[in-house]
Amino acid sequence: MDNENMLEKDFKEIIKNIKNEIYKTQTLIMSDANKRLLELYFYIGKVVNENSSWGNKFIESLSTEMKIEFPNIKGFSVRNIKNMKKFYAEISSNEKVQMASAQIPWSHNLLILDKIKDIDERLWYMQKCVENGWSVDVLELQIDTKLYERQGKAIKDNNFNEKLISPLSDMANSMQKDPYIFNLPLLKEKYIETELENALVERIKDTLIELRKRI
């Protein structure tokens, strides 16, 4: 009986550790997908900006072509392509802003660019999103209530060290539900959450059963 209880205890600990690793992996995948999506949007924004002389007709034609070529991928509406152009124009001249923007979701970037014009203040809110895992609604509330002015402006020398977003944070949850990220080809959220977990758990169960038989 003692051996069985010990095995049960060990099994629960093993499952807990596996789940933690799955959360970490899921968060890394989401973060990497978000970064690459923003790199894509930055590139498209650059192209649109370089062809501004063609006016809105260029954006409309680009939107139509992308929807035909990639019918299952969201994000190529005329409005969003205009947002990409704005995204490029607003951050291309500042390397720190580019680096910080890659750590937060698209919706967070758009909100900050729309509501805040000061570079240092933008950087400060981007960093706080990463540190605290704010959802876009919380971010908007903090901006509207002028949190930056209330907590100071010490960010000029920040080097934006790499941080792993907590899998339980509001921002990570927002990123997980982002229709743009998980509409990318070959990226299946549920694969990490169910297929991988189930396969690992079943393998451990089989091992523990074999161990019990030998005791």
C-alpha cells in the first residue's frame, strides 16, 4: 500500500511538471509567433509606405490579392493593412520601440500607437505590458487613468531584457486567442494543449503500471 501511495504521489508530481513544461512551451510558441507576425506586418507596412504614391488603390488591390491567395488567414483587410503602414511609420525610426513592440500583441501595439505620441511613454507602457501581463482592456484603462504620469518616467535607459510571459497572464491569454496569430498555417494551439499532453501522460501511466506489477 505504501508503495502504491508513493507511486500515486510521484505520478501527480510528474503530471504537474509535465503541465508546467507544456505551459512554458505553449507560451514560447505564442511569443515567437507573435514576434514573427509583427515582423511580417512591419515588412508589409514598409512596402505599403514605399508605394504611398499609388494612394488607397494600392492598399485595396493588395488586400484583395492577399485574401485570394490566403483565404484562411485573417489580417489582410484594408483597415488592417493601413494599420501596418502606420505601425511601420511610427516605429521604424526607433530601435528600442521596435524591440519592445515585438514582445506585445498586435492589438496592444495599435492601442499604444493610437493613444500615445511620446516615445518614452510608449516604451514605458510596452514594458509594463510585458512585466504585468496586461490584457488590452487593462492597458487601455491604465493609459486613460495616466498611470505613466502617476508612477514616473524612468525608462530611458531600459534595455528591455528578454522576459517569458506567464502562461496565466491576461496578455498571454489574449495572445492565445489572437485570431491573427493562430490563423497562421501549421500552428495549432490545441496540438500543444491536448495531443502532446495526452501522449506524455499515457506514456507515464503505462510506465507506472509496469512498475506496480514488478513491486
